[in-house]
Amino acid sequence: MRHRLDIQIGPVAFRIGSAWKAPLDALEHLYASYPAPEDGLADFTVRLEPERPWRRFIRPSVAIKGDYVLADAAPVSLAHGLLAAEMGMNLQMALGQKRYLLLHAATVEKDGRALIMTGESGAGKSTLAALLGERGWRLMGDEFALLDMASGRLLPFPRAVSLKNKAIAVMEAEVAANRFGPRLDGTPKGAIRHMRPNADAIARMGEGATPALILFPRFGEAEAVRGVGAAEVFMRLTQASTNYVALGREGFDALNRLIAANPALAIDYPDTDSAVGMVEDFWRARAA
Amino acid sequence: MNARLLVRALRDPASVGDCDWSGLISAARAEQIIGSLAFRMEGQPVPARIEAIFEAARRDAAYSRTQALWEAEMARRALAPLGVPVVLMKGTAFHAADYDARIGRSVGDLDIMVPRASLDAVEAALLDAGWERMKEAEGYDDVYYRRWMHELPPLIHRTRDRMIDVHHTILPLTARPTPDAEALLADSVALENGLRILAPADIIVHAAAHLFADGDLAGGLRNLWDIDRLLREFAAADPDFWGKLRARARLHQLDHDVARALRLARRLYATPLEKRGSRSFSLTDRLFEARILARNGWGQERRKLLRFAFYVRSHWLRMPPLMLARHLWTKATRKPARS
């Protein structure tokens, strides 16, 4: 490939190749201060390349390829090349990650214990995690939680936070401008802006945490809390996992241990500030 | 790096010293042979990150095996009442028979073969048991499959999302060689659960037919690896194997393709062959070899022109010129249909 960038995010090393320079420049800026993989090797390879040779120049469009691909993934415009790189990395994790039990969940940590937040797209977990990450918690990841099946510990995967639509302004009010990528308007998911986690989250990306609490947040409702039984938690987490079935017995046992050891709550919240308050309350109650 | 490193790692794992590991992994994933590679490299000194990738690949291979055998069992249950022979083919057969070729082998679709006269009953039983059509009934593809192909249009299971290909022979009816489908069934071997697999020699003939007489060599690196593993095992188990293979290749009119498969397997994977009569590696063989190795360390396809030539060749072999022209015309001019 013409251009190449290597990035280590938590335990995972990516090798990203591109036919154009611009997407990697944007990526390099966004992931400034992330280490390159120490061994120079990659867990996953992502390729950004033209669908047809001439599409490198004429109406350039970026096909998202790599070790693992979706057959019907639509190419994106070169202006959204950064998004293509992010989608490519996510795709490798979602389709190819078989080393850890992968949950589609955000995780934050305090005092060595981790809070897992999972829910459907739009439930607000990403924004909530990003906000907590600026208010005394360590952001471990906004998208994927990696559960080490042998130890039961969560490993950080602090990739750039993908903020969508209204969440962008929420975080712009909270975080210095130099931690943001370009604002990408008109993507299939609306406006997207990526935000680099803070220095603490990046410096401690090798440091795992023991889970302490599982939350199922839902944005846009009046404040409400309900306990969730083990069976429901199990079902929700298997649905939130991309590789639970493939991991077989080991995955089943690990998930069961996670659920047995941790209380779970479903919370509705009207806005992110009240959610932060609720999370702090639960956390104090859990610690007491 | 190109796919030659991947071939070397499969053939002689100890020879892989300090290499382009990331390239090796990407090429192996692209060729869908990472599982086999992971088992071959077991116990070799490799960097920690790569070892973790191999370990995950080995676990994933175990899952693929479970899934493949389960899918075969589901088909067995659906078809048992019909009382017709059901022969497992390709990857699923290697797993069901516990051949060495199963080690690390991933399996996509379930491939089975049944007597041509039972096709309608088999299809009806599968539709009844939850499989669904992927091609529009009576559409061009559907009709084409039923009239000219060696298999039914693919079916997919409603809840398990897995495909089944139901064959009645091993080459399209439009291809020049005409394999003896009755002999394939007659000499198939029963497994404990009542399902069957092809006789060893026929397994090789089918693999060669699939690789050289029917396709554009996509996945050739893995198919040849299957052939290498199978040949080693079959030749060791049966002193008369090579003679049987020659006879079956001739019977199915595929002796040239089988001979080419043997030469390429020896070339790439150092497969030990019988001494007598094996021809040396020809210029044409080199083209096949180049096509099989057309993959770089980013996992990208290389040699676009050569690939295209083999694509054209695959169609040329599959049907007579006039029919080919009409087929390509129909495919090119119809509205793109999403299956």
C-alpha cells in the first residue's frame, strides 16, 4: 500500500494501509500520542483502497477492506476517509476479534473497578462514557469492552470516541478543541466528530480493571431505575456480544462469572448531567 | 512478501524464521487458511502477538468444526426419511471422516451429493425443514442451475443462516468432461451416522475438478493444501492408492486435471507422489502457480490480468461458446438483483 500507519489501542495493534494520504493524516492527528505497537506487528490489517483503480483519482471513493470484510459495505467519499478508517478498525474487531469476549459496551474505571454500560445504538452510552471520562473516571472504551476470559478482567480499548449529532456539542463544551477530529457532516449516521480520550486514558491503556457494575442506560426518558435479573442480563449481554457463540464453553463460563459477580441496573435518564449524577450515586452505593 | 511465504510456512513451519508476520497473517486470513496455519505453527517460536492470533484461530477452527458437523446432522435428520444416500463433500467430509485435512480447516457451506433422481424430493424435504431459496424461483439463475449445473440453486437455512449446496455430480453438465455420477455414489463410503463420503480417490478427483475444471482458482492455495493433506494420508493408508486414483481419474475423464493437481501440490507443498510417470512442471503449470500465489502481504489480490484470464477460462470450460455468449449477455444486461 502507498501509505501506512500503525496504531496500538489497548491490547490490539492495527496496521492501516491507504491508497491516499489524507485519511491517514487525519487518523494520525486524531491518534497523536498513541503508541505504535512495540513489536511492530499487527493483530489486524485495514485497507482503504479505491473500488476500481480509476476511483483513486476520479470521484475518489474509499472502499473499506482488510483482514475481515463485509461483502456489501458501501464505500465512503474521500472527504470521509477518517470515518472509513474508523469503520475499518471496528469491523476487524466485530468480525475478527476472537481472543477476548467482546461486548458492544462502553466502560469506565475508578479505583481499579470498572463500570460496564451497554444498550442499543442511540442509548447514549458513548456520550455518557465520554463525559464520565472527563469527570474523574478513566475512559476504557466507548464502543467495545474486552473481557479476558481467563482472569475475568476487562481490558481497555480506548479508541477515539465517535460522537454523533447532538452529542458533539455536549463534548465540545467539555473538552479542548485540539482533541477533536474534523466534523464530518452528511454521513449515513448524520454528523460525526471523533474525540481523542484524555492523556490518562491513553497512558493507562495497558491497565485492565475488575468489573463492578453493569448498567443498561436509556437516553430520553424520565429518571427511572430498575434491577435486572441474571437471566435478562445474560440475554442482553449475549446480544451485545459479537463473538459469544464462537467462543464456545469458555465464553459461556466467562459471561456467567461476570454476571454472577456484578449487580445490573437498567436506568432511564433525561439528559447526560442527570445520568452522571445517577452513576455516581450507584457507585457510592456499590462501594458502601 | 507474497503468498509464497504462506506456502512455505504451511509446508515447512520450522523454516519460518524472522519474517513479515503481519503480512503472513493477512495473506492467510485472505486465503481463509489461518486455522490450518495456526495448527502447523503450533510449538514454533513466534512473537507473542502472533502466538495469540494463532491460539484464537485454533479455537475458532474448533467452533467451525462443531458448526459444520451440526449442519451435516441437521441435513441428515431432514433427509433420513427419504432413504436416499447423502454424501458429504469438501470440508464437511474431511471433518466427518476425521481426515488430517480437517485440522484447522474452516467450513463455509454444507456440500452434499445425492442421486439426480432424488433431487426434487431432497429439495422439498430441505424446504420443509427450514431451508429457503436464495434465487428467485423460475428466474434466470434458478432455471440455469436446474438445467445446466451440477447442483441445485443454493438454499439457506432460515434461522441458522447457513447455506447448503445439493450436488448430483461434480461438474456442470455443460463442461466437456462427464464424471460418472453413479460410480461416485456407488463407491461412496458410509459413516457411522448413516451419512456417506466419497471414496478416497474420488475425493481427490472432485478436489481437482473443483479447482481446475470448474473454477477460476479462487481459494486455490487452500484447495491444494487439502489435496496435499489428503494425498499423504490416503497414500500411507493404501499401498494401491495411486493405481486407484489413476483409474478413477480416467473414469471421470479428469486425468489431466488430477495430474495437474498432483504436480502443483508437489511444487507448492512438496507432496510425495508415486515415482512412475509424473511429468515435469510445465510452462502452463507456472501460470497456474502464479495465479494461486497472486496475493500480497496486505491480503490484496495481485496480477489482475492473470486473474481475469483465469476467470474467462473458467467460463470457457464451463460451457460451449455460443451458450457462453448468451449466458454472459443475459448476466450483463439484466438489472442487478440482490439475492
